[in-house]
Amino acid sequence: MTAYEEHARPLLTIDLPAVADNTRLFVSRTAGEVMAVVKADGFGHGAVDVARSALASGAASLGVATIQEATALRAAGLPGPLLSWLNPVDAPFEDALRDDVELAVPSAAHLRAVIAAAGRTGLRATVHLHADVGMARDGAPHGTWAGLCKQARAAEECGDIAVRGVMGHLGWADDPSDPFNTAGRQAFVAAVATARRFGLRPSVRHLAATAATLTNPGSHFELCRIGAGLVGIDPSGSTRLRPAMTLTAPVVALRDVPAGTHVGYGHAYVTSRRTRLALLPVGYADGIPRSSSGRGCVLLHGRRCRVVGLVSMDQVVVEVGRLSVSPGEVATVFGPGDGGEPTAADWAGWSGTIEHEIVTGIGPRVARRVVGAHHQARQAVSA
Ligand SMILES: *Cc1c(COP(=O)(O)O)cnc(C)c1O
């Protein structure tokens, strides 16, 4: 990366040693195995890099939403068990089987499609039956579960599929005191019992994601699916993890303005005194939420400075007051927070959302730099 790329335009820095540390923490918290969930481009951090880092640090397998995400990981050379759980019934299941991608099955229609793909390819599909344990989102609704188990067992006997797992997902695990967690776990245990009654012998039961893994040991079973936690987000707020993303932007212009100056679109901010304004070339197209207008801050020249006026598509204006900022100085929009900079959690609070939406929302024009990839490659070689 040239000096221009590093200092003269917005830059997203991904800290893979932080991903490695977070992975090791989850591996230490469960007797079961850790599946590294790298959907949505590794929560915006780069799916391939996060996957490699997690596998080198003790994760046993990978998980993604779609088959397209899974086959992209295989194309990049990622080995090992890899599960895809969210696909339409006409998804490219044959591609999944050829790439040794395991498939979650939430309905009889999906099961038929997977069986057909197995027939066409001559490959046996490795399947995880997906039970809805109370979210009414993906997963088989309770009333369809027994029928799905029965049909899956029949397909196993024909040799088309092997049911390796049963999965569920908790919708309230960020609040460990929510009674729906207990009810969801009971529904999951009952779903596994039903599967066994129909003759299925799933070897991996998995229910917990990041928050449940950290707060609810009874939810671990044989495998925990960890996504947010790998990149430093703990929805339960119980555990200190290392955020793995830092967004910086250089000051491209400065101006001194008198009191009464209208800044940006729509009279949203009028200066109340003589002050200095700094322009940063990042806007809502780059992931700065427009809904944070009037609240966001960046770290510039060692100080927290407020973003004033409305966030534009390509730029924001920061009020620096009397700080002697120079053009080219780099502002930290967010980072781990160790140096006084705002965090993704701060931006989530300023814009009424969650950290996940901040880190997955960084736009494609922001340059990216990955720190620690070499270290990780050496570790993998010597392991
Ligand atoms: C995204 C997702 C996960 C990972 O959840 P985190 O809270 O980010 O760890 C696990 N399971 C399913 C089904 C998911 O969609």
C-alpha cells in the first residue's frame, strides 16, 4: 500500500490478532467446538481473513448464511467443515455438494431440493436439521418438525443424506434473564429428542451464538456458532473482547468561519461563535450513519471533536474549535477505544442501531488494510 493510500484517504484497518485473541477466548469458554461464523464478509472484516485467523486460533469449522458465501470461501482455499444455513429452495445445492458444504435444512421442500441435488451429483449431502425454537424466523416451525425428521430419516436410509446436526437459534440471548432463553432451550432439547425418536443420530447439537456462549453454558451442547464475538462485539455486554476494526479519514480541508455560519445541508447546524471546521471525506455511502447527525464525534488532534450538520453522502464536517489541526491530519472515526477514539458501539448509540450494523455497513470505496495476516500465516505453517 502506498503512502497515499495509507494517509490520504479513508482507510479501514482490520486487526487480525484481535480476531485471533477473541477466537481463543471462545475456545476456552466451551467444552464443545467453535464454529467461526463469517457471513456478510466476516461481519464486514473480510470473510477469508477472519476465517483463516479463526481456524488458526482454534475454531473447528466455518459457518455462513448462503451457499454463495460458502463456495467463495472454498474458492479462496479454506478447508474443513463449512455450513450454510439460509438458502431458498432453488439455491445451487449441487455447487454446495461439490464443494463439500454442509447444509441446514429448515423445511420438507428444502429437503427435497437437497435430495434431488444429491441424486444429480451422486454425492451424499451432510445436513443439519434446523428447528425454530421460538423466533418465528428461519428454521422449521414446531408443527412441521416431526414430519421433517421422518422424511430426513427416510432419505438417510436411501443414502442421499446424512444428518450430522440439529441446530436452533435464540432470539433473546443478549438478555440472559429473559425467560424465552429457557423456553428456547427446552424447545431445542425436545426437537433433538424427536429427531432421535425417528432414528436420527445427530452428533452435533448447536444452539448458542456469541451472547449465549458467554452467558449461558447450558446452551453450548457440542458446538457454538460465533460471529459477532470474533470481531469483538458482545451483544450481552458481559465480556471484554477486542474490536477488530478501525476507520480513519484524513482532513482534506479546513476553514475558519464566523458565528452564524450555516454548515452543510438544510440549516441543520449554525455556528454560535467564531470557529474552525475540518472536512473529512467520509459520508453515509462509506458507513457513517446519517441518523447520527448532530451526535457523532471523531478523535482528531488528540481530542474528541463533534461532527456538525447533516452527514452527507461523501463527507462530514467536524468542528475543531481552536485546535491547530493541519490538512492531512488523520481523524479516527472509530476503533477499539483504547486511544480515546469513539467505538463502533458509540456510533451505534448515536444512530439508534447496534454495532453489527456499523461494522457491516462500511462502503466499498473505503480502502482496506489488514494487519497481522503474515503472523497468522506463520502460525498456521508451524502448527
Ligand atoms: C449470525 C448467526 C450466528 C452468529 O451469531 P453471533 O451473535 O453474531 O455470534 C449464529 N447462528 C445463526 C443462525 C446466525 O444467523
